[in-house]
Amino acid sequence: MAAPTTTPAPARRPGPTRIATPARERRRSPFLVELYRSSVGKKYVMAITGALLMGFVFAHMVGNLKMYLGAAEYDGYADFLRRLLVPILPRTVTLWLMRVGLIAAFALHIHAAYSLTRINHRARAVKYQSRRDYVAATYASRTMRWTGIIITLFLVWHLFDLSWTGTGYRSFYRGAVYENVDASLSRIPVAALYIVANLALGVHLFHGAWSLFQSLGWNNPRFNRWRKWFAYGFSGAVTLGNVSFPIAVLAGVVSR
């Protein structure tokens, strides 16, 4: 008996070859996200958020100088901040929106700084190329990480101590800013902490003010002298103003 014959199946045409592509290539993120993923974008974010925080620090110091005009002026200034854009917005809403914006800028500033540090470490073939390169860096730039940590820890303490709960002393009265500042800074350990933190802030501000224009690409040797004096003047003014507050309280210049 003959074996049954089978018709061979027709050969399939080879289809187009599919090349697997990474997910990021198949679907690009929004432009701002893609920009931030680059080191250039991180430098821009760090510079812009740094400028916003510098503006806040300076305005905060100038506003606190009203302490020297007495309790009525200082408490009135604090009440003015709580009434910003009233009656367009309810009381304290504008102030809280500003706080949220500053917290977001602060978080972006820290993340950009951390990411750039990791990028720089990965780009180096040797961790420290030479001792000469290390010595050539300024003291302010070499201590940016540590001054940033000191400032962050102090900021958390400062918010709880004077803005929210009056941590550490019993005579905290919501709205009585002049009295709360005197009660807080009259404690020697707190005054010392305040001074040390603001000295660290001054060092951080010096390097930030110096490198701000460079990060934005506005770097020209002709302007280096002005950048240097701007950094000295800005950081010096903020530091002297802030350090004067605990000294004034301890000296009795500011007193309930």
C-alpha cells in the first residue's frame, strides 16, 4: 500500500525585522523632564532654585530687622504677612502657598545638587586627581555638602521652634512673634545654635552667589571681580543681619 502523499506547506515570507528599543526611546518624557535628566538641566534648576532661596533669605533677614523697632512694629509685620492678598484669598493662604513653593524649591535644589555630585563622581577616572586640584578649590566649595546639611537640620528646628509649636519653651504664643523670638533666643544653647547655623549659611551663600552666574552660563573673566564682590557683599549682609538677632536678645537690646 502506497504511503499517502502530503502537500508541503508554502514557505512563509520573512516579515520585517523588529528591533527592540528602550522604553525611553519609544515614548519620550515631556521636554522639561528630559532637560532635567541632563547635567545642564540640573545646573539650571540648581541655579534658579538657588536664586529663589537667596531672595527669600535676604527678604527674611530684612523683615526681621523690624525687631529693632519694637514689638508693635515686628508683630504688625508678621500680621501683614498672614494677611497677604486678603480678601482675594483667605487669611494665611498666600503665606502657606509661598511656604509650599519654597519647600519645593528647596527639595529641587537638594536633589539637583545630589544628582550633580553623583554625575561628577562617576565621570572621574580617579576620585582625587591630585592634591593640587583639591587645594585649588575654595573652602566654601569644598564644604558645600556639610554647610547644606547644617542648614537643613537648623531649618527644621527653626520652623518647629518659632513658627509652629514653640519646641523647647513654654511661653510660646501664636501671633506674638516679638515675645516668642525673645523667649527662644534668650536661651544660650539656642542662640549659639542660631549663630553657628547662620555662619554655615554665610559660607554656603558665598559659594552659591559666586557660582550662580557660572551655572547659568554667564561666565566671563571680565565679570569675575564683580561676581566676587557680589558674593562677599550678599553673604556678608545676610550673615551679619541674622547673627545680630541672638546677640541683641542676649545683650538685652531686644527684650520683652
